[in-house]
Amino acid sequence: MQKLIVGNLKMNLLTIAERDRYFESFKKELKAKKLLDSKIVICPPSVHVESFVKKTKTKTVSIGAQNIFWEERGSYTGEISATMLKDMGVEFVIIGHSERRKYFGETNETANSKIKAVISAGLVAIYCVGETREERDSGFAAQIIVQQIVEGLADISSAKVASVVIAYEPVWSVGSDSIPTSDEILETRILLRKIFAEKYGLQLADKIKVLYGGSVKVTTAKQLCIDPGMDGVLVGRESLIPMELVKIAEIISVSSEQGAVNNK
Ligand code: PEP
């Protein structure tokens, strides 16, 4: 199955010169590596989306956005809609990232409105879920994740839910160097499958793509994505260095190929 390696560039690449250096370096790194059945999704700041589409989009590289507003058009100063991004060549949108929840007051309900808008525009939503350190330590991680899924995907038909990619991002791991164990990630992946099976049936539960995000690096990628049922990774800081992002993509694609051979 195709693996997704999503790079969230956040609010970085401050100048055109910096952005152009990123393009050059990314292209050079990509040329030198062989990615087996995987796709890199780069999510630049919105001001760079158009140039990223022009300079980096290929069959194996897609462009994503980091956020949208749920309305399609109108008097919403400062916002951009999914339809605008779709027209520009964007294919994915990150929704409900923990930084948007923390700094911009986003909730499961606002994520729900945004996911609906992303789907209506014909784009793929990458919906971020995950518990804080306190929630994990007090034994509420599973409950929080169930709530994020149930509320975030409320009133969306199963046919549409099937297109959503879930990114499991433990908040305590994002931007830190703490990482969960492979078993903890597997437990959450199984929990997600259970929630989808109960709500939408086994067929859909088998189809839903699940990514892991939180301190993915060249040194941790293999361990964090060792579960063959994991469909890829969401990379923050390390995606700012094209060499590291492409290396991570290579590690994920090679280990998925090895998994496929071992399962034969
Ligand atoms: C993220 O921002 O979604 C993320 C996973 O960041 P980092 O890789 O830096 O932990």
C-alpha cells in the first residue's frame, strides 16, 4: 500500500530566496533517492503554495495546505477556502493540528466544519488527533482520541469519511524529542481501527489511512513506523531540511517494501 510522508513546513521559509533554496535542495535530494510506492506531501505556508505547486508537484510529490476556513467565499478577512486551494493544484489539507488547537482556539467542532469543506472541494483532509501529556498520564488518552474522531467526523457520510487521512500526533511528542514506544503507537492504531469499525463497519476501518506524527527523524522513522498497518508519517521540524525529509521518505518506503516481502 502506498505510504504518505507529509512535511508540515509551518510558518517557515521567510524569504523568496530561502524558499527557492528549498526547491533546489529538494529536487536534488529527490533525484538521488529511490522512493518505492510512496508519496511526499509538502505543506508550505499558504503564501508559497502556488510556487510549490509549480516547482515541486509531480506524480510522487503532492502539495498540501496547513489550514483553511470552512466557508467557500465572502467577507472573511484573512481567510482562504478549500476551493481556492483546489484551483491552485493543492490536494491535501491538514486539519486540527495541535498548534491550531493551542494557539487559535480550534476545537473538534471547528475541525468538523473544515473537514466537510475540504471534502466538498474534492481535497483530502489530514485530520490530526492525539492526547496531551496530562491526558495520557491520567489515563484519558483513548477517551480523548475517541471524542476527537466522533466529534471531528460528525455528520459526514461513510463514503466521504473514507477519504480522510488520520494523523495520530501525541501532543507531547510534537516539537519535543519525546516519542511513544512502537507498542503505544500500535495500541492507538488498533484503537482507531476499532472506532472506525464500530462507527462505519470493518470495510471502511480497513481502508482508513493512519499516519504517525511527532518527532519523526531519520533516526526514529523506522521505529515509529514499524507497524505495517501504519500508512506513513507526518514530519514537522525535519521537513525543513529537504535532505532529511527525503531520507525519511526513503526509510519509510524501504521498510514498507521489506514488510511486504516478509508478509509473502
Ligand atoms: C508536527 O508539527 O505535526 C510535527 C509532527 O512536528 P515535529 O515533527 O517537529 O515533532
